[in-house]
Amino acid sequence: MNGGPRAPGQRLSGTPAEPEPSAALRFGVLGPVRAWRGDKPLPTGSPQQRALLAALLLREGRTATAAELIDALWGEEPPSQALAAVRTYASRLRKVLDPGVLVSESGGYAVRGPGNGALDLSLAQDLAVEAEKARAAGDLGRAREVLRRALALWDGETLAAVPGPYAQAQRVRLEEWRLQLLETRLDLDLEQGCHAEAVSELTALTAAHPLRERLRELLMLALYRSGRQAEALAVYADTRRLLADELGVDPRPGLRELQQRILRADPALAEPPAPAPESAAAPVRPAQLPATVPDFTGRASLVHELSEVLGSAPGAEGRVMAVSAVAGIGGVGKTTLAVHVAHRARAAFPDGQLYVDLQGAEGRAAEPETVLGAFLRALGTADSAVPDSLEERAALYRSVLDGRRVLVLLDNARDAAQVRPLLPGTEGCAALVTSRARMVDLAGAHLVDLDVMSPEEALALFTKIVGEERVAAEREAALDVVGACGFLPLAIRIAASRLAARRTWTVSVLAAKLADERRRLDELQAGDLAVKATFELGYGQLEPAQARAFRLLGLADGPDISLAAAAAVLDLPAEDTEDLLESLVDTSLLESAAPGRYRFHDLVRLYARACAERDEHPPGERGAALSRLLDFYLATAAGVYAIERPGDRTVDHLERTEFAGLEFSDGTAALDWLHSEAACILACVRQSLGPSTLRRAVDLLLASKDLAESGASSLGYEAVAFAVRDATAAADDARAEGRARTTLAQVLSRAGRFDEAGAEAERAIELGNRTGDSWTKGNAHNEQGIIANCRNRRDVSEVHLREAISAFRADGNRPGEASALCNLSRVLVSVGRTASGIDLVRRGIALYDELGLTFRLANARYALGIALSHASRQSEALSELSTALQTFVENRQRLWEGATHFRIAQVHLSAHRPAQAAQHAEQALTTGSIGGDWMRANILTLLGRSLSGLGQTDRARACWRDALAIYEESGAPESAELRALLRPIEAA
């Protein structure tokens, strides 16, 4: 590991530099024994001289006698001149170190003077103590991070190459301590849900320390929580056999107990500890607070947060009062939450609780002076003593509250100006405000933005109203209902009340009624409650420009929208757009998802679209707004594609756009945009499959193809690719259909679904030949060549790849040509023409190098690594694959990252390094890989071979069984190989 006191990139060489008074001495023993002055390394001499320095450093300032040092360096057989040698080593070290650091006393020596943190071991010990305290306090994230810092101080073997019995004893002690710290950190990983990531590291650690049962226990738990129960149990079987063979003992009780818990699928193994029950507030007689709803559900964290703020008001020294302002969309439950919290806090306000509905959303907001008059009378002020003016009433109100402990609940406020005169001004009082507007200008207020319920909370509320029996019988339908309600409490309450009043309805009937988006808002009304009416109140108060923005932005299908995309929709400068959007956020009709990003609640979006149909004139402006959005995404995605693939002719074949997109100065910013906008891009493609926008939608899909290989967006990309293919076929647009089928073939091929992919590529080739679309011809042949190679049809693959090379050359697409050359290289290597394959891939690399294509160069280096491995040039293969891996990581190509870990594992296994092979295979499984389930089976097969090489035959068999099930389900020919591997083991 790197880190700690070692100066990166520095080597111990040369003569010591002149001392620098300002540069502190530092020492390292967690690795080679080293010393630095500042960042400059100091020479520490021969191995015996380093052993002397280590012995003194590890005594932490205590004096070591000459006899102790001789024993430390040479043990029971010291040389005849041992004492003279010790004195010589000490003299040389004294010349290197600062004056007064290495001192002589009482016939021995000591290291004195370096400050805190001067020795890496001391720093690691301090960090371990800090981590233990953080864990005891429940701060697991901090404990985990501190332990990572402590473990990073090790730089290889402790006291590396230091001779002598003392160094050996300390090396064993410190290695054991390091493993204990590592086990604790891994335990924290599992406590925080990082089980999949931990499997790879634990696999390598159990191979390196096969008899360490705690590591085996952690590996079992990590595998079980990753859904790999058979492997978890196999680890126990391997461990039991190993302990019996090596030590003649059984596994310790903790390991046996874990095995039994896994066998019975103990739910506690996968569940976090249950939270402590909330303490109930002491019942106190209410004053003006409305009754809390009996079925109040969820919001536990917000209830706790607001209760804490209110509870801090009475007796808080130096604090005038506590003010909390809860903001949120209509129907989100602001009043319900505030009333519930106020009732919980009554015990802290024995002098009374005041309440008023300020009617801020209804266009007839209550006047502050009227409210103050009512409050003063409620506090015991006679009518004749209530002043006339607002200022005098506010002053008297504050005077009356002086010395009292009163809670004031100001519900449904219009804005901060309406609230300010109603706030108490004295210590011990508190105010709780609810509003659709965020009270950012209410000085000192604790602001809370109330969001919709979680799915679990929403279902719980629905169940409380409808009844446990009806919901339990149709749980999936109930989830559909609360989902259609957008998890908005008001909508859920209305839907549940309608169902509760109709005993002949099933939950499915209600779900079907709410499934129609155009009718949903009309369905969500019961009695005097209606979701649409709640939204109408907010919409009716908007200025014309705000209302237009509200209507048009609601048309976009994405989960949210960026400021730049919103500006395109509205056809306005970014500054004006931001002002409008922020004003809508302040009214709670729009949410700020993150800085520069905005989103609608699902039901508000439906209402905005209904308003657009009703109020937007001319009607064509709706289509124009979405066309501008499509242009924005296509133009920007094309720019990202051009940055990532300079020289690629794809961008020259895309549809032209009328509106511009964003421009980026570097690849990192471009990729950041592409991945952050993934869901919005795919939603825009799906929304743009009409006749006038179809070709641009297809081109946006292929311009954003990096999303298909990122892992995170792969499934969404695939679903949209199918929809695009179907739309182009229905429209009978041969050029668009050819591009759509080519893109879909690429997606299916990366998912390992080669039969489907081959059919799409074949049809795309036909369409490309018919239309003469050079993009389709080159890419479809290239993809068909890849597919045929994966299906072991080498001759067919070579034909298609040579066609692709010709098509790319005719189009002047040099990156495409390089890609086809690299793919052809893999075909030649697989049939034994390794030298020709290496030559081809190097030609591809030369093209990529010339164009500066670092990302696609990684694919070429990946291919070269495979070719070199076939040529038994394993060291070179690892170098190429490691370089490719780093590039894939930097470009966020997670699936290619996993594929590269698999290839690295293959190289290690062929070089008889099963532990390293198993570690990389586990990383491939955790990360995911190009090739989908087919590649997962390949990885499991390789992992099994690696584990078998480590003697872990039970776990190897579990991996092979999983791989065989995958192969057999798809009819893959590799299943025969797996059966051959399993046959002797099963027979035994």
C-alpha cells in the first residue's frame, strides 16, 4: 500500500542534503526502514544499521542497552566485534539525523526528539484509536475511512529486509495487527452494505491467509449478502477440510454458527439492526392546535429533526426563539407533519400553543393584524386593550409572550412578510411555519423541504385507511396505486378513502382507474378533497411568464431537467430561465433536484401538461418546445462524441440541428454531462419517435452509445433501442431503421445475446446496402464480425470484419477502421495466427495514437493484451491490459472495466498465479462485464479454476454449477466443458 511517511517517487540514494531547520524528521517502519527530512529521503545505511534504527524507533524513546541491541541484531550468536559494530552504526546514523536525536546514555542508545506523527507506526496507532472511538459512537463511515488511512501507511512488508531476531518478532506482531485492522475495516464494509465490493478483497486475503478463520467468516457473509449462498456454504466446507488436514481441528463455533444461519436463510444476516423506538411525548392538554390525524405515518427523521429544534427553545441560553419553516408542494403533508410535531412538543410549551391557517395559497391570505388580534385575545388580552395598528399589536403580542413558553403554529403562510409580525420575540417560545414558498428570507429560520413519502411509508398510509386484509391480498396492485399517486400523501389519502367507501371495488380496480395518466387527476378526488384543486391554487397565482414555463417544462419526459435544457425548451437565455425556474421552486410547483437541475412531482407534471393542452397558444408551440429540447440533446451529444472519438465520421452522418447545444473544453466535462443526463437523453429519444423527429431521435441514440457500455445506463439504453427499432420499422424509414438495428445489435451483443444481435445486424446490413448509408454498412458489418467471433464462427467473422474495414476506409472513418482491425486481430489469434493478429492490432493502435483517441485506444490495448497472452508473452499482456483498465476506469466504462479484470485473471491463471486470478475474477463479477450472462458464466468458470488451484474445491464446484446453469439456459456450447470439469468432482 502507498501513503504514510514515504515521499512518493523518492528513492534512497546519494548523500544527505544539508539540514534544513524548518524540515522535520520522519521515520518509517511499516515497510522498509526509512527516514526523511521533510520530503527528502535520508540514507539509512546497511541492513544491520537499519536494524539498529528500527530497534530504537520501536522502543518509542526508551533507552536500549548495548546488550539488548546486540541481541536484537544477531541473537544468540553475535560476531566477536558486535559491540564495536553497534557503536559504528550509531555513529553513522548520528551524522545523518538531526543533532540530539540519537543520544547515548547509560551505555546504550535512544531516539529522542521527533514530534507527534514522526513515526508511521505511531500515526497508525493513533488512527486505530480514533477509528475505535468513532465506531463506538456509531459513526461507522468515519471509522471505516480512518481505518483506510491507517492501513494505507503500510508500504509492503513491515521492516522489509531488516535482519535479526528482534525485527522478525516485530514483523510478525505488526503483521498480525495489520490483519486485525483489515478485518475490522472489512467488517465495517459489510456493516455499511459494501458486501459485493468486499468479496474480491476477501478472496485474495483468504488465499494468502488460508487458516485465518475470521477472514473466511467475513467472506461467507459477503458472498451470502451478494446472493451467492452456495459459494458461501462452499467456503465453510473448504475451511473445514483445510483445518482438518492442516491442524486436525474443526472450525471455531462462530464459523459453524454462521454456516447454520446461512442454511436456514436467517433474515438477520441481511437486515440492519432495528432502530430504537421513538420516545413518546408526555401527554399535555392542547390549546389551539388542531387534532393530529390518527393514521399519521412515516416522516420519522423529519419529526425527530423538527422536534429537536422546537425542544431547544425553552431555556436555550442566548437564543431568542426557535423558528422552523416547512415548505413543500400542495398535498405533500406539511400541515399534517407540523400538527403532529407540535403535539409531540406540547410538553415543552406548558404556557400554550397558538394556531392559525394563514390561507396563503388561496388568494385571500389572512392579514397579520387580524391574526394578532385573535392571538392577543387567546392569550388573555381584553378586546378593549387590543391596539388598532399592526405595529402596536405586534409589540403588545411580544410583550404578552415575554416570560412565557408558547408554541406558535403558522400554517399555510403566503410569504415571509406575512409571517414576521407573528413571530414571538422572546426566549422560551418557538414558531413552526408551513408554506408552499421556501422562507429563505426569514432570518434565523430552520428550513425544511418536505418531499413525498417513501414507497414504504406510502403503502403503510394506504393500508391504514383501506385495511390490512384488502391490501395484503393485492399487495402489487396497492404498490401500483401509491406509485400512481406519486407517493403524495393527499393523493394517497383520496385514493384510499375512495376504495374504503366502496366495498365492491378491489385494489386492482382502483389501480386500473389510476393507470390512465390523462384521467388520473380526475380520479383523485373525494368529497371536498381534490389533488387538481390543490394545484390550481398555486397555478392561478403565477405570472404569465411563470405559467408558460410551468406548462412547457412539464412536457419533457425526463426525470428532471438541467438549466441548459430548460433554456432550450423555453427558447430563453439561461439567466432568464434560471430566474423563472427559481421562482417556480419558491412556489413549490417545481423542485430543485440539485444545483442547476429541476424536477416536477409526477402529479404536478400531469397537471402542467393538462394546462399546456388547455392554455398554450398556438398549440404548435408544444411540439416546437420538444423539438428544441431534442435539438439541444442531439447537438450536445454529437459534441461529446466528437471529443471522445476525434476523426470518427459518425458525427458527419448525423441529422443537422437548428438549435445549438453545449460545448466542452475537455473530455472529462463532456463525459460528466453525458452520464449525468443519461436518463433525460433516453427519455427524450423515446418521446421523439414521431414522424417529424424520428431520424433525430435515432441519431441521438447512436451519438450517446457510450451509455450502453457504462453499466449504470445499459438496461435503460437497451429498452429504448428496442422502442426505436420498432418505431423506425413502423415508419418504413429504411435509413433510420438500419441505424436503429445496428445500434440494437451492438447493445444485444454487449449483453451476450448473440442470436438476437446477429439477426439485428443481418437485417441492418441489408438496409445499409439498400440505402447506401455508409454509417450503417461499416458498423453493421463490424458488429456482425464481433458476434460471429463470439459464436466461434471464425470464417464468417473474418468476412464481415474485412467488409467493415473496406466500408470504413471508403467513408474515411479511420477510428472505425482501427476498431475493425482490432476485432479482426482477435479472430486471427483465436485460430492460431497469433503473429498476424498482433500485427493487425498494432496497426489499429497506430491509427488510434495518430488520432489521439485515448478511450478507443483502451479497446485496442485490450485486444493486444489478449493477443500477447496467446503468444505466451504474459508480462507484456499484463502491461497492456493494466493500461487499458486504467483508461476504462477514467472513462467510466464499467462493463469494459469488468471484462478487462477477466482478461487479467486469465493471464494470471495461465502464469500459475491462482490467488491473483481469483481476485481479478471476483472484481469482474462485482463490476459486471461486456457480454452479459454469457460472460458472467465465463468469469465463474475461470474463478472456479482459480479456486481449484488454491485447493478450495467446494467453492470451485459452486462456481462451476452456477456457470453451467447459465450456459444450459442459453444453450451455449461451453456447457460441455463445464460438465467435464464437474464430473470427476461429483464422482468423488
